[in-house]
Amino acid sequence: MDVVLLAPQIRFAEKEVRKTLQDKVFLMVIASQDFGMMNAEKVMNQIQQGLSKKH
């Protein structure tokens, strides 16, 4: 896997998930507003930016 997305409802698990992934996978918590508005275009842009920084 290349990307793990966390919904805003489980952002509390971010630290634990990061520890499990050990920076091998791009992890992002989706912003509440983007999640609620189903703004897939913005989320995809954020994923692409995050992946480009990682590589």
C-alpha cells in the first residue's frame, strides 16, 4: 500500500497508526470539512502532494 487515509472520526488513532507504519506509507487524516463535503478532488490533490514529498 502507498497511502492510508484516516477519517476525521478516528483521527485519535493517528499516532498509533504512524508508529505501526513506521514512515513506510503516506498517512493522512482527511479534514473534517473535506470529508463532510465529499471533496474528493481536494483530498486527491493533498495525497499527490504528500506522495511527491515522500519520494
